[in-house]
Amino acid sequence: MIYFLSDYSQGAHPKVMEALERTNMEHSNGYGLDEHCEKAMEIIKNIIGIDNCEVYMMIGGTPCNVTIISASLRPYESVVALRTGHIYFHETGAIEATGHRVVALEGENGKMTPELIDKAREEYEDEHTPLPKMVYISQPTECGSIYSKAELAAIRKKCIENDMYLYVDGARLGAALTAEDNDLSIRELARLCDAFYIGGTKNGALFGEALVICNNKMNDHFRFMMKRQCNLLAKGRLIGVQFEALLDGGENSIYFEMAEHANRMCKIIRDELKRLGIDFYSSSQTNQLFPILPVKVVDELEKEFCFYRWAKEKDGMIPIRLVTGWGTEQKDVEALIKAIKQNYQR
């Protein structure tokens, strides 16, 4: 089988594995207080150009989201997200389990807007309703689209007007930053939000994310919250070692090389499907693609390829999700395109 199921179905980039093997027999302090985590944190601070921020090596994306939201909000405060947002749709009520409501809204092409934030605040009346205090977005979105600098600045402005935090889920941040249409640097992103994370799991790491907190109000006793949310890894250096390897070289590191490769592989598929006149479920600019295909074509493709059926069948057509990753090879992309052409043109 050829995999287009996700961008974390493979293990880790060879340089990450080399770094883990090279440091395997070292003794170090635990819980992220080791020299490798410290080095990774310094690399990240240099990349974003902010010294007075805090960086934490986290186990995964959902632990990042749960910990930062529960640490930042008071019990009566809520977080605003889209219905497609990961914290609402794909985290099994983890945020709600902390006692915080997720105010979920319908967005277009996976994007939050200032107008939607206003709409969320309309639901707030007084002490009888949860107070919206944080806006959650992902970059790129769950639909593969990206926020422009102007769009993110507009959301930031609305958050400031309403005394709300802006938190950016960066599970696929590398893909957003290396997208062809992107006009937003990681330094600009860091200055336009209160917190974000740099995703490793979906871009060449075995596991792990790097959470960056730029607003010190969200940082109060944060390691206490990490422990309370079961996110303080005893062998924390394993995450630090990986981010050292991923980000060595800054913006010329393998982290950005891998993300650019994933986008490039996806673009080849996107361009060929457009030539065939195939429609798409969303306007993706990164390494996720959502073509709408006849069910009979999808049935045939599933004999050779792994991917998700993304939404319900309608009138004999169904959207699927194709994801390319750091290890996607061009021969696999060409095999997929060939199979789609053969079955779609019958």
C-alpha cells in the first residue's frame, strides 16, 4: 500500500534518528530541564527573534492545546474556535473536560474572521454565560488553507479590542510557512499572537511539539499545569534532542526543507487533478488536498492507496483527504496520479 493517510505515518527523519542514537547513552536531568531542551529553546528564540518568551517541549498537539487553554483561562472563561477546529472536532471533549466551553462557529474555508469573533461575543451576556477570553486558530487550517499576514493582523486587532488571547495551533506550521502563497514569516507570527506551537510530530519528529508563550500572563506556574495535565515527560530530553536536529540551521534547517518538500509533492497532485477538471472540497494551499471523486473511483483507489474518506457521500461523489509528508516520494505521487487518471476517465 502507498500511504497518503497522514504526514506522521512514517517514523522520523534520519537526522533526527541519528541525533537520538548519538545521545542515547547520555545521563541528563529530567522533565525538560536538560541541556538539549535548553539548546532547542535557544534555537527557537533566535528563529522568532524574541528573547523574553518561554518555550516548552511538549509531548503532542492535544496536550499542547489542553495545557495552554486550561492554564490561561479562569474557570468561567471560554475559547472561541471553528467547528472544524481541532479542539472542537477532534479532541474528544478534552478542552471541555477542563471545565472550559468551546464556542464553536461555522467558518468559510476553515478560517476564523473578526466578524465571527464578534458573533461569538454576542452569546456572552453577563455572569450567567461563559466569557470568551481566547481565540483558537490553526495555521494552516484543518482545510489546508493559510492565513495571510493581513488576515492574522485583523484577528489580532479584534482580540486586543476585546481583551482576548490569540492562540495558534501549529501542528503543521512548517507547511504554512513554506507554502507558495504565504506572506507571513515565523517572526511576524510570533508577534501577532500570544502563544503558538511549532509542530514536530507532523514534520519529521517521532513525537513532540515546541510550545512558545509570548504573553507572560499565560505563563503563570505553567510547568505545574504541564504536570497536572500529564504532559511533563520524565525523559523530556528526547523532545529537545529532536528539535535540536530539526531546527539546526534556523530557516535553512531540515524542518523547513521537509515542509517545503511535502507542499511540493502535494502541488504536483493538485495541479494534475485540476487539469482533469476535478473539484475540491476546500481551497488547500499546503500539504493536505481534498478532491471530490466518484465513489466508484475511490473504491478502486483504496485497493492500492491509503487515505481518508473525508465527508459523506452525496450523489455518487465523495471528498477524500490526501496528505503528503516529509517522506513522500515522487514515484508514489506519480503512481497516485496515474491511478486516478485511469479510473476517473473510464
